[in-house]
Amino acid sequence: MVHLWVRAEQRANEKRVGLSPEDAAKLVNAGIKVTVEESTDRIIPTESYSKVGCVISKQHSWQSAPKEAIILGLKELPENIEKLEHKHIMFGHAFKGQSAGKNFLKKFKAGKGILYDLEYLTDAEGRRLAAFGYWAGFAGAAISIKAYASQKNESGICGPISVFDNQEEMIDNIRKNLFSTENNNPKILVVGALGRVGQGAIDFCQSLGLDVTKWDIEETKHGGPFPEILMHEVFLNCILAKPGAPVFVNNTHLIEDRKLRVIGDISCDPDSSFNPIPIYSSATNWEHPVIRVSDSNELDVMAIDNLPSLLPYESSIDFSRQLIPLLLGLNSTAADVWDRAEKTFIKYLKEV
């Protein structure tokens, strides 16, 4: 019997979960054992999983799970773990040259475990099959516009943020921030407009009645430079860092005459060798949502790497709906998506 173990997240402000109770029930009915850890933070109550036939385990007890159990989580594992013996389904952030990536892979090598990176669950053409992208775009646009409003309100750098109960509360909150300013109609540019992240960003901006310039492959294929970006007050990057990605804004642009005031690096991969916005070196967080990279001509970068957590319920339900067909495939001997993910892992493990 396949055994899926849903671990509690340990990261602060992380209330999401990769599997909803409704979809957990589908796994149980398909003959898959599902264990769900208790959690003091998860947006969905533990009791909801118990009611659909899941086994409930203590919070953060996955290290004592049977070795055949497949551990499902989202964000990082505790740093003090020296070796990883299980199969893990999670966002590993270890395959694109990230500074901590090789150390993470070494733990799998030491424990002979396997990483099924959620970012690399793809179809035969390489398209991702499960992603939080839409809600990352939606929330990323919101916080970026909040940062712009903070500048215009002369309140300085954008202050701390926290979980919103739902998307309507988020829209209303940012609308009040923006429309309390005189300059409440910033020009916004979204790069990656045809993807899920870009669509989420566009939908949020349009919920406030803002006009959006939409760029995708056609507009960026010449590789740069891109002076048009500097003519928008808010630039939202919604493309993944990968080989061949163009550089959109560099340090030279910081001293140029520009209208650009806020960059929302929604894809947020500052540690990657392919970062298209190499003007900052680390992600921002909920306590400090932006980093100011230019004081003389204000420019703030928003680069929060768990943006969907600001809307944990909507994003969890949406992600689970995308992931459940793949999880049901864990029972199959012909599950190509998991085979591809394992081959990707093995490829990068050899480099460690």
C-alpha cells in the first residue's frame, strides 16, 4: 500500500497545505494510506482530515514515519537534519544553482532518500502540472502596489504584512492604501503575462481598475535592454529564472532617470545563477516586505518567496486540485510524472 504522509510546515507564517481534506478522501478511497500531522498553524483544521479517514500523527513526527512513507510538504525542512531517508514531495529549490541547494542534496545522498521537487512535476513537454503560481501573482501584485502606496503616502518603506482571510479582504485593504494617495494610478508592467503567475498579477491589478502593460515571450525575445521597464512605476516579474533568461533591471539602472519605483520579483529566485533582476541578493519577508536598493531615486524590491501563504485557504485548495491527479498516480506502476521527477533529481544529485 502506498503511504502518503502530510507533514506540518515549520516555517513562520506558513499556513498552507498541499492536500485538502476533500482530495485526501479521494486518496483513501483509492487505497492509499494518508497520515496527516497535527498542526497549530495549518489553515485547515486537523479534524477535517480525520473525518475523511486519514490517520492523525503528532506535529513534526515525520522523521519517525515508516521508511516507505512518502512525505508531502511545501517549504524547507529543519536545517539540523543531517540525512534524509524518505521520499519527499516538496519545493526543494536545489536544482538551479541556489547557494543552499547542494547542501540540501547532500542530505539526500547521505540518507539515500529521494526528492520529488514540486517545481519539476511536469508533462512530457516540460509543462508544470501543479503550481501556486496564480496566487503568487495575485498576492505579489498586491504587496508591490502596497509598497508603491507607502512611498506616495510618505510613510517610507512598506511595513509588515500578515495573512488575509480571503481575496476580497486583500483587494479592499490595498485599494484603501492606494486610493489614499494622490498618485493612485501607477503604470504597471507585467512580464510573463501569459502564464499563471502573470494572470494572477493582472487579475489583482484589474480588480483595482488599474491598466496593465502585458509582456511575454514576444516582447522579451530580443534579450534586452528593456528601457520601457523604467517608464513604468511598478514592474512585476512573473517569469522563472532559468538558463537564457534576460536581465530586466541591473545596477546601472539604479542611477538612471526612471519612473520605476517598485519591482515585484514575484518569481523570486535571488540565489539563482539566472536571476533576471540581479540588484538584490536575498528574499524579503513578511516583517520587511521590501528592500530599498536605491535611496536617491526611491526603488524598492518586493521578493517574498511564500506569497501564496498570504491567502492560505484559496491557494491550498487550488493547489490540491492540481496535485491530486498526480498523487493518485502514486498507485500506478506507469506514473511517468514521478519517473521524470526522480530522473531530474538523480541528474542533479550526481553533481554533488
